[in-house]
Amino acid sequence: MSVNNGSEQEIKQPGSYFELQRLWQPGDKVRLAFDMRVRLIEANPRVRENYGRIAIERGPLVYCLEAPPGEKLSPFDVSLLVDENPADDFTPEFRPELLGGVTVIRAAAVAAAAPHAQEPLYRELNRRDQTTGKQIEVMFIPYYSWANRGPSEMEVWLPWRRKGK
């Protein structure tokens, strides 16, 4: 991070708040530089709703999988495919025509063979059902931009599986 005169200040505790103390003058500017690589995040296992699920972050932004209006595939019917090196599986791409210009993240996923909403609430376990489905490519958008194209379903935390399994 640098302030106005180009002097650099290192943040000593990444992931926390940083207090910038100085006598501010009109025209002062703060320049922040973030690590913008894609990161996969998992919650503490005690967060039951997110157990076995991952979220995607890039820099300070959280991303979500959105089903734009008219899309038939629900985000709730998608599992992400992750390789041994997750950084290779998620591709940032700037899209100037989308929502005034945003960076999206493309990733491989599996769409459920049938929409979960059409399945019974309870059924006998069938492990084969967990591996069926069609491989697809999905596009994550920054969470802040969700529903800017109209009302839609969205999911931040998605189930995942290793590629090839």
C-alpha cells in the first residue's frame, strides 16, 4: 500500500483491519495492491451448512454462482470439479460487457442428472447417483453484482469433488 507521496507501508497482519494514521491533506490518495489470485475457501467443519462445500475468493472479493433470469440450471444442482492444483481450475476473465465490466471466474463443474427440486425429500442411499451428471463450465460473478440482471438464484458455498472421481 502506498499513500500519495509513494511511500510504501506493509500490512503486517493480512486478513485483518489496518489502521492508517496520518495527518490527511486535501488531494491525498491511498493506493492498495491486493493479491488477486483465485483462492478456494472452506469453512470450519462446525459450520454445518457449509460442511463439504467451498467458496471462491479473488483478492478481497467473494464470488457466487448465479442463475441469471431465464437460465434453467439452478446453482443448487451444481458441484465444482477441483484438481490437485486448484489454481489451474479457476480462470479469471474480464468481461467489459457484463454489468459495466467485471472479472468473472470460469470453472469446471458437474450438473446433477436431474434437478434436485424434482427429487423426493428422502430416498435410499445410492452412491452411483453422486457421480452421475453432465460436465459443464460455470461462471462465477462477484457477490456484490448478484441480481443486477434481475431476480435470480445464487449460491456462494458449493459442493465439490476431485476431477476424475
